[in-house]
Amino acid sequence: MRRRERNSKRGRMGGLSKLYLLSYNSLQAIGWAVSSFQILCNLLSTSSVAGAYSSAGKLISHVTMQFRFSAMCCILGSYTWSHWWVLLYTRKSKSHSLQPISFYQHLHCNAEIKLCNFSGLVPSGALLPLMQWGGRTHFLLAIVSKLDEVQQLPSVFITFFAWSISEVIRYSHYAFSCIGNCPYWITYLRYTAFIVLYPLGVGPGEIWIMYQALPIVKKKNLYSETFSGLPFSYYDFLKVVLIIYPFLWLKLYLHLFRQRRSKLFKRQDKKRA
């Protein structure tokens, strides 16, 4: 009887986890699709790329932080830590999108491992999700949202557009995978589009913006209070980030190529067999 009850509970939680993952990934895909639509509408209406941040910056920051939160929960991997991260994120963002906390937390803790499996984070360990989380969060919250001078630069348009297209493809693939019926063309796009979109978003996008932000950061002495107790300034920190960023990104890029080989070519071999 106890075994049956346990199996029944596992089945119900498994169903809730799948429903949560399907909802989460579908909403993420819709959010990124709306972001790309807003960016394109602004481009067509103004004939300028300067309004990318004003048109979609807040939405992109929101959906990006939602994913980073999930990645961190995968790394932390416990009910207690997930609880505190939900509280921390909700208080900092002053957003009610994660309410009610207890229900979201309960579903997330049971679904987080499956989410990591879908996103390919578990096999790579904690380093790659930390790189993803740190890179975009720093770029969005520490630089672009704080410096009005960089928000209208073409690099912001390039970054946001590359992110939006790649994330629409990625989360659509996750959503279809949740129901076990992902069309091959979506899988192919998931493991092919990044070849162009990732370098586009990082090179002329993230790295170039950080480089252009350097003199502004130095002039404003940005985050001087935060770094007051450290032997270096945020300006020094940003220079180091610019140096190591390409190498960290290359590690992630090569990992995606290994995933591509595993997902696409093994599937083709199975069909031939």
C-alpha cells in the first residue's frame, strides 16, 4: 500500500512538473517572441536601431532573470536554497510575477532537475550555467540598465535581436520536448542557429558595448561605494571581464557544438540503422 501511495504521489508530482515545464518554456518562448516583435516594430516605425532598449529592454531583463534564477536553482539544487533565492529575487525586483512564492517554489524544486536536463545544463556541471547567468545578468543589470549613454547604441539592438531569435528557438524546442513531440526542423534550428546568432550577440553585441562603456564607467566612477573596500575599482573589474570574456564564451560555444553533434548526427545514425 505504501509503495502504491508513493508511486501515486510521484506520478502526480511528475505530471505537475511536466505541466510546469511546459508552461514555463512556453511563456519564455512567447516572452522572447514579443521582445523580438517589439524590437522589429520599433525599427520599422523609427527607421533606427536606437530604440531597442526602450522598446524591449524591461521585458528582456525580466525573461532573462527568470531563466537565470532557474539555472541557479539547478546549481544550488535544494529546497531550502531555492526558497531563499525566490525570496531574494522577488524582493530585489519588487515583482509579483513569482507569487504565490510557496506554490511556485514547490513546483520549481520538483521540476528544476528536469528543466536542467532539457536545457543541457546537468551534463556540463555548474560552470556553464554560471557563465550564462553571470554574463547576461552583468551585461543587462550592471551596464546597459545603468548607463543611459549606451542604451541607444547599435550594439544593444544587435545583442537583443540575436538573443530574442535564439531564445525563441531554444524555448520552443524545450516546450515541444516536454510533450515528447518536437518537430525535427525545430531541433535542427535549436542546434544550428546558434552558430551565427551566438557570435553575433557576443562579438559586436556584448563585448563591444562593454568596451564602449569603459570610458563612461571611469568618468562616473560607477559602483564606487560597492568596490570601496576592494583593492580595485569596477572599471578595473570590467577590463578583466573584457579580457577573459572571449575565452569563457568560446568554452560555451564549443560545448554547444558537441551538443549539436550528439543531438543531430546520432539521430540521423539511428534513422539509418
